[in-house]
Amino acid sequence: METIQLKTSRSKDPKKTIEVIFENKNGTLYYGDALKTLQALPDESVDLIITSPPYNIHNHHDNNRKTGCYKDSKPEGKYQLWQIAILLECFRVLKPNGSMFYNHKNRITKGIQISPYEWLLKTDFVIKQEIVWDNGGQNHANIRLYPTSERIYWLTKSPTTTLTNVHKLRDIVTRKRWKPRGTKGEHTRAFPEQFPLDIIDCFPNAKVILDPFMGSGTTAVAARKKDKQWIGIEKLKKFCNLTITNVSTLGLFPRFLSTLAALIQRSTNRISNNPRSVSPKAINPNNQAMDKKTPFQIERLIDDANKIRNVVTLNENIGSVEVCILVPLSFQPSVTILLKNLREKDPDRIYPLLKKIYFFKQEATVIDQLIDLASKLQLGILDENLYLFLTLQTIDPQWN
């Protein structure tokens, strides 16, 4: 693991180092405390900041079910001082015409509402706008009107800073546009990817995007999709690993799954059109009668599988990746033959990603359950009657 040494006027210790846990041509991820790492970043080096800090709501809950993914409990006074310090450092690293989008919420503690304005107004930032995100929060206690929204504050250094509202968004954004991630997945409080995607589009000239509370890497993924440089800071190793996986395999998994779906569909169609051809040769890429695209797709499938495997195994403690394939029971003969040929062709690359295959009966209730599963996993491709889902295992780094 690499460490870099930065000398800044904000650092009390000239020998202070911050740890770079991941770096490539697209971005850098720092492993460590947000405030200390921010203090080591250069002045006016960032165009855009998009972040959501811990809310200090002690026990995260969803109708009495705890969902917190990190320790989030400070005395309120200390929490607000900490947030002021974070915001002042963000102000320092932001370029003169830069912007920050700060996701927080009105919290209710001991029956009293606490607004982020209590500390935002104590910083150097200009508050350009308050955006209401109606995300349908789960706090449904009947002692008050249901608090089902969060806030996103647009903060700048100058009152003359503007954005380009390319998506014609209003200052109230509903969950239809920014669909909440909910409490599923490894990082249970992640904001939706569409949020940073929309904000980045508002600043076409922004080049470097920072998230000092990176979490699972949503901001980094959005920045990567928009061809921007990104900088992230995260203090928990498991979320650093999740960010590394998410940005490193961006685009590989969807292509891998869609290619596999196309091969299954093609081999199934061939077998259904010619039942007597149910043999390994039916989907043998060397068979001249096969669709011309099939050999290329098989090669690309194996190549993508190898890239995915390399990304995961080269990054320590990330864990293994499995593709869970759910296909109709009627497809079983063709799928069995296809996978047999793939494993024979290159078992070391393909087999680890194709461990779990489930066949299901095409009944209405089963289909409904699969659609519900897709929404819960959030990662997946539905291709006609083929259901392919991706699961990321972050415990066991082994491939056997």
C-alpha cells in the first residue's frame, strides 16, 4: 500500500502522511479520517464536492429495525463543531468558482428539531439553494407528521456562481427521480447514483470531484461515468474495498451478464428449433453452422470474466464475486450444454463466476418474486425470460 507525504499550511505535523489505498488515472481513494485527510489536500484543487456525512442520529432505524452501517453517535455540540471543521476544509480545497452539494436532514432529538442551518451558517460558505429530496423516509411514528424528506444544500464560495440546469430539475426532487437505495446492500445509507449524476451534469466544466465521506463509492462511480476525475476519503476498510470494486469493474459486469444472456437465448432458440441437435456441438463455437456472433461472444465472455477476476483478486480483502443465474426450467438443456462447453474451453476463468445457477418454473407468483428480488439486489439485468443477478461477497477472498 502506498503512502504520500504532503506539506500544507494547515497541517500541524509536517511529517503527516495520508494513505492512498487505491489510485488510477481516473481517481484516488484515501483511507483514513475525513478531516485529517482534507487538511492535507491542496488549496483550491477541487471543482465540485458531493457528499453526505453521518447524520449523528445515534441508532439508525426503519420502524424499530436498526440499519446503521457505521458508528454515528457524538454529543450534538461536538458533532456540529466537527461538521463546521469539515465544511471549512471543503471551502479551502474548493476552487473559487466551485460548488458543494451537502446532503443532510432535519433531525428530531428529544422532541426538538435540529436543522443543518445551525452549523452551515457558521461556515464561510454562501448558501445558494436548499433542495428538498422527497425520498419517502421510513420514520412513520404517529406522534408527528411523517418526516419523509432530506435536504441537499448547494454551497459556494461566491454568490455569483451558477449552474446549468440541463435536466430542468426543480428544488423539490421526488423519489421517482432519485430513487432511495433503502437499507439493502453492504452500505445501508448510500444515496442514489442518479443524484451525483444529475449534479455533475449541471457543471460541464468541472474536472475534479471530491467526496470526503465516500462510503460505497457512489460519487466515484458517477464521476467515472461522466469522465471526471474523482477523489474519495473513507475511514472504513470494508467500504474502501467496496468502492474499489465498484469503480474497477464499472461496465464489465453488465456486459458480462448481457453477453451470457444472449448466448443462452441463442443456444436455446437453436435447440428449440432443432430438438435433435441437443449435443455439445449444438453450441460449439467451432461449429460452422452456428451464428457468426457466437464465437466472438464466447471469447468476450471469457475475457471479461478474467478481467473481473483479476480486479477482485489483486485488491486485498475485497472478497469474491459470484454471478447468480436464474433461468426458466425449460432452458435447462441448452444452458447445461453451454456451460459445459465454456468450462471445457477455459475453466480457470469462467467457472468461478458461474457457480450458482437456479432454474425456476415460469409461474406468475415466481416471476413476481424474481422482480422483487431484482429490486432488492439493485444490481442485475432482466433480459426477456432470463434473470441474471450479481451478488458481491465481501467476506471470503478465495475463489474455490
